[in-house]
Amino acid sequence: MKNEIYGQLAHSGLLPDDVAAVILAGDVPPAETVVLHLVLGALDAHAVIGSDPRSSTNERRIARLVLTAAFLSALTTLVEA
């Protein structure tokens, strides 16, 4: 089940190509590596939405909530690992 999730994540476009290639080759990188890239992606999205003057208040709130969820998930995942 865990390998299926990693495979889906590798195909999702949420990870850099080099990390996705490692997963698709059958190796599973450390959880810290995957979590780091997911949190960085959430940070990037938050920065883009937050700095765009055309973003609505709701879009900014959603970006902030997603960033919060990413950090909380990262903390939970890394504590369990």
C-alpha cells in the first residue's frame, strides 16, 4: 500500500523530477526528503497566491490553510518515522 501511494505521488507532479524518478525506479527515498519537497511546494504556492494582487481573500485563506496542513502533516509524519 505504501509503495502505491509513493507511485501515485511520483506521477502527481508534486515532487521534483529527480525524486519522482527514484520512486518510479522502485526505490523509496527517506520520508524526510518527500516531506521536505511537499512542504516547499506548499510554501511556493502560498507565496505566489499571497503576492498576487488579483488573489481573492478566500484564495489567500485557502493557501494559508494548505500551508498549515502541510506543516502539521510534516510534523506528524516525521515524528512517526
